[in-house]
Amino acid sequence: MRHFINIYTVLVFILMLIPISSMGSEKPANTTDEKWGKYLEHRAAWNKMLKERYENKLKHTPPKPPWIKFPNYHPSDIFWRMGDGESYISDYFSIYFQYASKAEINAYKVKYPENLDWRGTYKRFEH
């Protein structure tokens, strides 16, 4: 049963990342140049805001791992797909791993070893 839960956990996180990874840089059919330009501007502004969040906050005060921040929720819980859990993963935890250096990530992993139920989480978020 433990393997089923871990596989399920992996699938949940993969499904969380599909919308992000499917937003390529090619203009979709039936999209005007004006709308596409506005989308690209918005995406650039969003990425700038995320980078600033890392530089101004997360670099100096890294977010706690999900199993410490929200210890009462199993990784397969819907909590991580909706509401506070999803927001925490996408707005803080994943942003830290997106912009942190390898040395910062290694220090983080030493400070916060993966919980057994969350094994493989760091690997999914490392760049």
C-alpha cells in the first residue's frame, strides 16, 4: 500500500504542473497578435514578481516544507490541489526551488530532511 500512496503522490504533483508546463511560448491558433502580446507582457510581469518574491523574501526566509507547514495533511489530500495547500506549494515552496542556487537547495534539504510520506518531493521541484 505504501508504494501505491507514493505513486499517487507523484501523480498528484505531476497533474499540478501540467497547466504550468503547457503554457509554451508559441502563439495558439485563433489568437490575435494583440492578445498574444498582452499575454506575453503579463507572463513577463508575473515572472518578474515571482523572482522579486524570491529575492526579497524567500531567499532570506525559505518557506517551510509542506509537511512541516501543514502537518495534518497527507500528500495525497485534496488540500494540495485547492485552497491554502495549493497556494503554498505554487506561491512559495516551488518558487524557492525555482530560483534558489544548488548550494541553497542542498542546505535546505539538510535542514529539512524529507518526511517518509513526502519522499521525492525535493527532486520534483529542483531545477
